[in-house]
Amino acid sequence: MEDSPMLNTYRKSFLIVSSVLFFLVMATGFAFGDMITIDAIADAGQYPGQSAYIEFQLNGVNVAGVTTSDVPTQWTSSAGVIDYALNNNISWNSIVSAGNIWSSNTVVGVSLTEQPGTYIITPISGAFEYDSFAWSNEPGWWWLLDVTVNGNPPILLGGPPSGVPVDGILDGGYATPGAALSSVLSESLPITLPEGGTLTFWIQDNPTIDNSGSLTFDVEPIPEPATILLLCLGLIGIPGIRRFIK
């Protein structure tokens, strides 16, 4: 028994509409996510949005600042820091900094404004060394990401080896970058973003001039149930629309 012309019309209309919805969902609701890399120097500091700076301190009091006019070439070892202080008669016992004054990006952190919803943040690659200047003999490789939503207190992804505290100075760490990355590859961080929300990614560290490396991660949206339903309807409709076209 053949279907009535009206039934065929309804069926074809459904297939066309569901297929259109499928392509709309793919274009808007099923983003493939953002892969982000943050630099261990430029995106490290005491808080996100901080302007890059370097200062020598003596007993907690700032005694000298450093600019790119003073030091045009980026320091790569503790010897450069010590020589600069000696040559400029700076008495100091600590150095504090944020970001990288020699970088084109002089603001700590990377921000991402997205649609409201839930996102999964997963590590991809990288690691950073806390003490590449070898001020101490402790191993210092980390995969530790701070995630801030609309300026709220940060949520951490990753962490220290067992028994090593995180105190903002990142004492200790993993012996190799591979060990730091392996420790976090099975982790993920779900984040709920409100309307007009902004995600900011950064590394909490003071000082930052002796860091090296980077962290790469993916920010993937979780589709709403209604979006999944539309996707399924579209998938069902594609074979039908192909037969209809033929």
C-alpha cells in the first residue's frame, strides 16, 4: 500500500527540517573547543590581569625596579640577576615579579569569553619548570593550572607530587616534565560559566622570571540535552534527505 501524497509531504518536510537543524547544531552548538597554551613566564604572577614587572626587595621592601631599558635582553640564569644587582649597587635578598617584561604580552593570563554553559578543561601537553635558574637543588617541574571564573577565587587543575604542598611559591615538584604531564593527563575540570562569563587561565607563581615551559589544554563545551536531541534528529534525517534528493 503506497503512502498518501500528504503523508509523503509531511515526511519530506520533517526530513528537510531535521537536516537543517543538524547543520545549525554543528555550526553553533557543537563547537570543537579551544586549544590554549599559556607561557610559564608571561602568564605567571600573583593574580590574572597583573601587569608584568620585576623588583628587587630587601627584607620585604622594594629597593629597585627593572625595565627593558635597564635590561634589554631577557635573563636566562641567576648569574644575570646577581650581576645586574652588583653592577648597580643594589642590596637585596629577594626578587619579586609577574609576567615577562620582555614579552609582547605583558599581562598575566589568557582570558576566554564563552557562551553560558558547562565546559570541560583537559590537559593536552607541556609542563613548566619552577626553578630553571637553579636557585635551589629541588626538582621543579609542574603541571598546575589556575582557572578563574569572572574574577572568583581560582580553581586548580593539576597539582604537586604526593606530600609536596602548594603554597604559591611551588616548593618541590616532579623530576621531569614528562612526569609532571603524566600526573595530570587523566584529570579534567568541569566549569560552569554564567551568562557573560569569562574564563581566565594563569599560573600562580612569585617570582616568575626563573620559570620555563608552557601548559597546553583544551576547553570543550558540553552540549545541552536539547542540543543532543537536535543532533540526533539531524542524523536520522540525513539518509532520508539523500533519498529525497535522488
